[in-house]
Amino acid sequence: MPVLGVKLHRSPVMSVRRTDLRSDRLVYVIVAQRPQRYRYKSSRIVYIGTTKKGLRRIAVSAAHRADQVLQLRGVREFEVRVVTCQARQNVKTWQKLERALLLRFREKHGDVPMCNQQGTRMQERDEFAYFRRERLDAVLSGLEA
């Protein structure tokens, strides 16, 4: 019986980094290494989501969306970035932040991120009473760089 060959792949399939997050309630963004085309302009952002279960949920979401993201044109790798905001009593600020980012992304690019189903017909409510549009634009630009 012939012996089977064994190969070690040089690049890691996944790496995990510990980070100091003070809250489990946060927004996460999946960013591809290559820009994808949208109606108005290209962007590396392919998903914007939220969780109240912290890093565990982010890992599950990244694994769940990996096939979909890696099938996009020219994408061989992606990273998941976290966006947080201050808390406010009686307001689910992380949900407001996700909605505000989705709305700004849609305004600037013409569509919601490719892997998002939520947000295509989303109407503006009070999100911009909590966050300045200029700051959200700066965060989106920082994620795309």
C-alpha cells in the first residue's frame, strides 16, 4: 500500500486576536481585501451586522458568511472589524449604529453591502439624532482604506 503525502499550507486559514471590548453589544463589519462594485462607487465593505452576544457571535457570523464572501470576484481573504459607540440609557445604541451605518453606506454607494439582506428598503428614523453623518462617513472611509 503506497504512503500518502502530507502538505502544510503556508498561509493560515483563520487567525484570532484578543481585543479589549468593554461591551458585548457592538456592530461588526466584514471587509474584503478587494473592492466590490456597487451602483455609485466601489467599496471593500461587504457586510454590516450587529450582535449583543459579543465576539462569539462575530466568529459564528464570519464562518457562516465565509463561503458567500469568498465567492465574490477576486476575494481570497477578508477581515472582520468592530465598531462601537457609547451607551445611553433606554436606547439600544448598537442597533441605532448599525442602522445608521447601513443608511450612510446605501446613500454613498447606492446599495447596501452585498452580503446584507436587511436594509434595502430601510427608512431613516432617529438614527442621525444619535450620530453625526460626517463621523459615520469617516468610519466607513476608515474601514475601506
